[in-house]
Amino acid sequence: MHRKFFSFFYFAITVVILIAVLKILNWLPMAIQKDAIRRYSSVEEVRLRLNIKNIYVPSYFPQNFTWPPSEILAQNKPFTAVVMEFKHRERGDIALIISQVAAGANFVPDKKIKILQVKEKVTYPLKGRNAVLEVGLCKNDEPCSRISWDEGKYRVTVVMKSPPFDLIKVADSMLR
Amino acid sequence: MSISNFFNSYIGMYIAQSICHALIAAIIVDRSIQAWKINNPLIKQRFRYIVIISPILSFPVYQTINSGRGSVYFRLEALFDINRWLSLELWGKFPLSLLFIIILFITTLISFLQEIIPILRHTIESKESTSEGETPDDNSIVSKALESLPVEKPDIFIIDDNDFILFSTTGKNTAIFLSTGLVKMLNIEQIQAALAHEIAHITRSRQPLILMLFLLRISMFFNPIVLVEFRKIVQEDEQICDNIAVTLTGKPYALIETLKKLYYTHEDIAPVQITKPSKIGAALEEYSHNMLIKNRIMQLEQGLAHEKDGGWFKFIVTFIVITIINYFIV
């Protein structure tokens, strides 16, 4: 009985050590490479730390969303990407995501707002850019819309849990 | 497609994660075998199957359970994210992902040259084998040795050669080949032990699980951890066949003597003692070969290991721990 307990204890200790080593190995590249993906507290901090000059932030912001972003993720290596999430003021869920990712990069910002059924997909002229506008339904048949376009060296995507009217206003206000 | 983009694609994530998952499984399985002092090679092999099979299925199964597992947010909270290392650049120029791809390439090359092609060639040759050598006559020492073995008798062929040759062919035309040099060297009990060991190989090769395991191993041709683990399984297979041979003959010391005579003839020189670089490779190979034979002899001297419970509870605990940890490794 004593031997059995010792064997289990030894195995458990080994697993704990392995988990600790994995945690350290996971932290190490973040410490070495400062511009790897991580959370930031503000857009200004992203600008300062990663030296990204153009971060596309809307000047129009619907009242039912909270400002500042509830979450900001950014990286410069292996390619530049900035993702901002905004919560719905009343419901508290993520209702708007703005991402700008280096063109051609295979990067999925997140599936927190996933359009399950696309009802309409059209090309929309957005201040001289050819944007793609998609309108459809998210989970629980909630109306959702997404617009994306190429802006310099980035691909900008705005996805929102709402019909396209507010979405277009937000996207439009990001450009001069 | 750039290298970093490749490792963000489904196939790239599959390759990278299957290697990480195999590594974690290999570490936990090794610790588990040590913690519970598992000596029976058959049970050890069962544990090692986890290292071969789990990385093939883990990624698609985890992705089915949680499709957001590949997302940025999951990766940030993960126990270990391989992409963090793969996106590192040495001296700001040389991406680690390139080194990773080189490792994959070398492993693939080794898998094909040392395992897949030789085994395919062996299978083809076994099918086409025209019985090279002569069948022993009824009064010969080989026939007498085979006679008392309580199993279905395979075809035996004697090759006229003074070197020590002993091998068996599997597949449809199973046969055991011995050289005249070997027959002269061994006594009747030792020949019987050698034949029993080869018969064990033939019997095990007929098991569908072994064939399926080999096919699964081939599907992980790029995975260096699976490559190493499969070799451990092959070594343990030798021990399993030794055990079967002892069960058939009831004479472990006859097999020990056979092993010593056939394979363990050289002095035990550690490779570090050799100064010429050209000889180090050969010495290393001989040294590791001697170590393996030493282990087999040691195991035979200790006697057959009988685990009371078959180790199923320990196996399930190990499997669950591996499955949970690997879920958080992306």
C-alpha cells in the first residue's frame, strides 16, 4: 500500500514539474521577443511599444458600446496585427471587434463574433476603397455584419453584432 | 505562403502540435513506467502505443471539441504555444521555424531510408522468396531442436555460410533461415532457443495490431518523437520474443548463451575512448547494440516479469493525464 502511494505521488510530482517547465518554456519567447503577441492596456501603449504608426481607430462610436476597448491584442512578429474588442454596454458581451492584420497573413482574430449564416455579400465603396460587406446572422439568430478592406499594408476587418448601418458608420469614421 | 503562415494553417498546426503532443506523451509514459516500475515489455509496449497513436488523432479531436482552440485568445491562455517559439528569429534573421522544418525533413529522410523502404523491400522479398538454402534432414541437430517445440513448425532453411546468420521471413511464406556457421557454433538447446525466438517473431507479425501500428507509425513519418518511440517498441518486441522463447523452451540460460555467442562477442568499449572521428560512428553503433543485448540478457536473468493487474489502471491514468495536458498545448 505504502509503495503504491509512493508510486502515485512520484508520478504526480513528475506531472507537476512537467507543467511548470511548460509554463516557463511558454513564457520564455515572450521575454526574448518583446513584439510577440500579448495584451495591451491602451491603443497608445501599442503605438509606443510596437512602433506601429497607423492604428485604425473609429472616431464615431455607437452609444451602446463601451469605450475604451475591453481587450487589445497586438504583435509585430511574425507579422503586424492589432485586435480590439468592445463590449455591449447593457449585455456585457463582445459586440464589436476591429482588427488590422498585415495583408496576406493567415491570422484569425477570434471567433467571438462568428457569422453563422451570410445572407448578403456585396462590394461596398468605402471612401474610395473596395470593401466587402457581409450581412447575416450570428448565434441565436442575432443580426451580424462584417466589413473588410485593404488599407495600405494592412487588411482591416470590422465585425459587429448589429445590422450594417452602424457598422458602416464605424468603418467610415476610421478613414480620412 | 511564408513559413509563419504555414504554421498557422490547419496542416501546419497539425504537424507542429502532433510533434509537441508526442513529446509530452513520451515524457509522461517514460515517467509512468519508471514510477510504477513496469518491467513487463508487453505492458511497456502498450504504454508506448499512446505515443504513436495519440498525436495522430489529438489535434483533429481537440479541434472538433473546441473549434476556437486555434484562436489567439486560447493560445494566450495555453500551457504551451509552439508558435511563440516558431516565430522567434535568431539574431533577427534566422527564423526558428526554418530549423523546425529542417528537423522535419531529416526525420522524414531517416524514416524512409531506415524504416519504410527496408520494410517494404523485406515484404516484397518475402513474397518472392525462392527458398535459398537447403531443408535440414530429419536427423540433423536443427530438426531435433525444432521437433520438441510445442508450436506449428515453420519452414527451415540452412544457408551454406560460415558467418552467423539467423533471420525469419514473415507474410505468407514464413520461414527461418540459419547458416551452417551458426549451426556448428551452437548446441541443440541454443539452436532451439534461437528457433523459438524467431517463431515468436513470425507469430507476432501475424497479429493485425502490429501491422496497424506500423501503418500508423508510417503516417507520422515526419515526427522525430514517434521515430524514437517506435524504435523503443521494436527493442521491446525483441524482449517479448525472448520471453515467448523462454516460455516455449523453458530454458532461459540457453537463450542467454545464444545471445552472448551471436551478438555479444566484442569487448565493451565506450565510444569516448576512441580518438579517431571516423571510428566513433561505428563504435557508437556497436556500443548501443551491445547495450541492447546486455539489457535483453539482464531481463532474461531476472526472469519473466509478471504484473499482477496487467497495468490497465495505470495505463488509463497515464492516458487521461496526457490527454488533458495536450489539450492545452497548441
